[in-house]
Amino acid sequence: MNNRNFSIIALFFSILFHLLLILLFVSSAELSRLFTSNSRDCSYEPMQSVALDDGVIEAELQKINQEDRFYAEKTEQMQNQLADLQQKHSQELEQQQTHLQTQLDEKNQALQKMDELEQQKQQQLADIEQQLKNYEKIQKEKQDNLEKLRQKEQTLKNEHKITQQQLENTRKQQQEHEKQQHKERERWLKMEMDKKIAAQHEEDKRKRLIEEKKQQQALAKAQAEAKEAKRQAQEAQKAAEAAKQQAQAEAKAQADAAQKAGRTAAQRKMIDKAMAEIKAKIQRNWTRPLGLPKGLKCVLEIRTLPSGDVVNVRAIQSNGNSAFDRSAENAVRQATPLPVPTDKELYEAGGFRVIQLYYHPN
């Protein structure tokens, strides 16, 4: 559209330019004729005046000839300019015609392409119509198959309904039979459980008596060892006092070393005694789970307070039997407060704040 407008505007200015050239050419011819007429009129004036001098007439004639040459040169220049303008305009017209022809060729090519596209579009529409026909045919076949499937499904539903009724009757009979078997099994299990509980109580009672006896023996042994340690400490003290007379510094050092050694041994024995009492109390509160195999063991981490109260207990090493681990942890909780040393220094030195107990029930 813009190229078309530009061509129209160019054509309009070209016509206007030609009109101006024609007017200029006509004006130049008229001026030339007028100057020639004036020259002729001037040439006749001397003939009418008999009083003029020949020199003046000659001068006037030369002047008129100069003016004629001047206007002739101007006319020639204007004609040359007009010829140049006409040639330039012809070239511009040729270029415009070439440009218009090119645009026309491009438009023809575009129209040809549009025709080809239209043909392709028509072919595509024909293909789509054929595909729609095929699709409608397929849909009709699907509808027919679907109707057949519905009929078959209805038949299967009826058969399934009959089968379900038969299965329901069979299931009710089976449930009744299983109910009777379950009652018999529960009665038998209860009898077996009562027998196992009674036997377990007897076994626990026997083990508790044996453990109490062992604890009494361990307590007597610990008391004897404490008495012996005290006697040894007294003898060491006497030896230290005797050695003090020989060398005061050496006797004091030996006395301190002996006193420290005696205190460490006594503390170790008291710690061992307290650990034995803790194990015994836990063993008394332990109940063997039903069906638990023998030979199980675990390592318990027990966190306590100086009062002996258990803050937390957990199995940090296990044989993999969770029932045994839980039974050991429950025994520790039931045994709280544990018989830890009342002496704060002995409590800290023996590590009773966090106890790692190797638990292996009898």
C-alpha cells in the first residue's frame, strides 16, 4: 500500500514538473520574439529621424546586437536545461516503470502462491472429510462393540451374583466352624498358660532364695575383707609411726602412701559391694518372659541420682531379643531406688551416676 501511494505521488509531481517546463519553454519563446520585435522597431527609428548621427546609430545597433546575443545564449542555456530535465525525467519514469513491473511480478508470484496454498487447503479439507468419515465408521463399530460388551457384562454380573451368594453361604459355614475351633484353642491355651505361670512362680521363688543366700555370703565376705583392710591399715599406721623416728620425712611419705593405698583398696571393695547389691536387687525384681530361651545377656546403661533413683535405663548391647531387653529395663525401674553408696565421693569415684551393667540372669 505504501509503494502504491509513493508511485501516485511521484507521477503527480512528474506531470507537474513537465507542465512547468512547457510553461518555461513557451515563456522563453515569447521573450525571444518580443526582443526580436523590439530590435526591429529600434532599427526603424533612425530611418524616421534624419537628425541623428551615424555614430549614435552604429552604437545603438551594436547594443541591440549584444542584447540579441545575450538573449540567444540564455535561450540556448534554458533549452539545454530543459533537455537535461527531460532526460532525467525519462530516466526516473523508466526506473518507476521498472519498480512497478517488479512489484507487479511480486504480486503475481504472491497470487500464484496463494492459489497453490488454496489448492493445498482444499486438498487438506478433503483429507479431513475422509478422516471424519473413517472416524465415524470407527465410532459406530466401537458403539456396536460396547453394546455387545454391556450385554456380556450384564450376563457376568448375574453369574457373579449367583457365585457371591454361594460364597456367602460357604463363608458363614466356615466362620461358624472357625468360631468353634477358636473357642477350643483359647480354652487349651489358657490351661497351658496357667501351668506355665505356676511353674514360673516356683522357679522364680527358688532363684530368689538362692540369690538372697548368695547376697548374704557376699555381704559377710565383704565385711570380713573390710575388717582385714582396717587391720592392715592400722598396722601400716603403726609401722609409719616407728619409721618416723628414723627419718621424719621418709616416714611421713611412706605413711601417706600406705594410707592412700589402704583407702583405695577399701573404696574398691565398697564399690564392688555396692555393685553386687545393685545386681542382686535388679535380679530380685526381674521376671522371666514366657518362652524366653536361656543364656541371654545384655549391657544396660543406668543413669541414677545420688539418692539411688533411676533417671533412665536402656540396653546399649543386646543379643537381639527385644522381649529380654525390655524385661531387664523393667527390672531396673522396679528396683529403684538402687543401693548406691551414700558417700558422695565414693558415689562419684565408683561411676554410679552412669552405670554400665553386664546383666546375665541366672
